[in-house]
Amino acid sequence: MINSWIIFTLILFLSYVTGSTPTSIIVGKVFKRIDIREHGSGNAGGTNVFRVLGWKPALVVIIVDVFKGWLPPAIFAVHFIDYMPVPDLGLIQILCGFASVLGHTYTIFAGFKGGKGVGTLGGMLIALFPIALPLCLFVFALTLIITGYVSVGSILASASLPVFLLILPVVSSISPPSLSLLVFSLLVPWFIIFTHRSNITRLRSGEENRFEKAMIFKKKN
């Protein structure tokens, strides 16, 4: 039992370190020799990289950040489940994925100041909810097209996750999620709201940045 807890702790730490890889900061240094946290919104994430450096560096950041979130629950948890003290794969996947998201948000390699964790959380959700996630992405895209706000899209997409998990088994032959995954899906929106609290403040004051080009239904003056 002691050995299993040691392995469990090491896997969580490995997941945290994986998530801690400061992708946007590295890309900022490589492409422009800048600290991305000192430009734009000050956030170390793909959205800010897009604003400051353009779509190509942002694409690199997004792909790596998503992979960081996918790897721990999809590979680490599955591969080491037989050595875990708790034989609940869903729970172990959640803990490994959350450790990665936590690492991205509070990276050990950059003074515990990272991004908001949306991309990394997205990678985690791909591993945990491969069927429901595309529907959440549709909610995000639709919200972005209508409002132009990435933050609003992220919040609404995360809030739609538990709704889709409850509806899909009713309207299709998909098996219902385990209790641990369902409970986790209810916590995801609160985490996204917490990491976007500064965006919410700017939304209330009318100072939040918009992606005007994404608003395809916007009326032209």
C-alpha cells in the first residue's frame, strides 16, 4: 500500500510538471525574445499569444497546451492504474488531468504565474469526454461568433459540459458517465469562472477585448 501511494504521488507530480511547461513563455522568447506576460493582456496563454505574436505562434501554443492536458489522463493514468491505491480509473484520470491544469495555471518554471488553463483543460476533457467535448466546442464557437468574447465562450462551453453528459445518454445509446466524471464535470465551470475572474471584471466594466473578426454576424457601419 505504501508503494502504491508513492507511485500515485509521483504520477501526480509528473502530471503537474507536464502541465507546468510554459509553452507561451517559451514561444514568446523564441519568436520575439519577449516575456508574453508583459504584453497584451498579460496572460501566458494562446489567446494573448495570438494578439501579440500572430496565429502561427498561437497555434503552436494551443497544440502543445492541449497535448499537456491530454497526456496525463490518457496515458499516465491508464498506464499506471494497476499500481494506484484507488482502482477508479475515472478518478485517477481526473486527478492527473487536474494536476496538469494546475501546473499550467501555476507553473513551477515561471514563478507560479501561468495561463488560465483553458487549452490544457480542453486536452484533459478530450481524454475524459471525447463525445461531449465537440458539442462544448460548438457552444464556444457559436458564442465567440455572436459576442466576440473568448472568455464568455470558455465559460459557457464549460457550463454546457455537465448538461451534455446528462442529455446524451437519454437521447442516444451512449453509456452514462461514472459518478466521479459527472461530479467533476459540475466543478469544471467553477474552475473556469475562477481563472477568468479578471475577464469577468473587465466584461462588467466594458473593457474586455473582443475578437471583432470572429463576429461574422456583426453589422457593418
